[in-house]
Amino acid sequence: MRLTFPRPLYEQVVAYVLSDLAYEMCGLLAGQDGIVDRVWPVPNALHSPVAYRMDGPEFITAMAACGFEPLGIFHSHPSGPPVPSPTDIAEAAYPDSLYVVISWQDMSPSVRAFRIIDGRVSEVKIDILV
Ligand SMILES: [Zn+2]
């Protein structure tokens, strides 16, 4: 299992989450067979630098666009490492989705993807199509 981004969509995700480093930024990735074909930013309802939650009409619209089975769920860690936090793991409710974490901890983007099932985390390789 891999997660494959066309480069423009990868750059869209990175640019979006870096557009505001005061909060965790989040959204959904639509696609099939591990290949991202659309990025859906969703507001972080918590407005927090250390947590995120997606709800409200923007989330429903994004979920509907993904057929309620998002390929990926992304969020940023403005000052944390590029791995799921204990809260991320505890709250991971979509075992069929990949969790993408974009970290700015080292002042350059670090992007990693994970599957989270019943509290168990396994990393998934990211490929970027040029
Ligand atoms: Zn997190």
C-alpha cells in the first residue's frame, strides 16, 4: 500500500497547511487505488495549534465529495513531529483512510502517511508523481 500524489496536489496540500502556522490545518484527500485526485481543505473547528477537528457543513461537503470514504485525512503539526500524536491515534475513526501528517517542526515540510487501525499505527510510503 502506497499513497501517490500528483505533484501539483502534493504542493497544494503543503501550501495550504503552511498558509497558517498558527493552527493545525486539515482536510480530506479524494482518490482511488491509493492515488490522490482531489484535495479538500476543511476548517479546523478547534482553531488550535495542537489539535484539530473537522465538522460542520464544509466537512459534510468534503466527505460527500469523497463518497464518504476519503482516501486520506491530512492535518498539520506546526511545531510537532510528522507522526500521529496520541490523540490522533485515539481519535482515528477511519481504518480505510490514510492519515497524512505534515510537520513544520524543522522549518521545512516533512510529510508522512500512516494507516491507523485499532490504535496500531503503520507507516505508508508516499510517492510523488512528477
Ligand atoms: Zn496530529
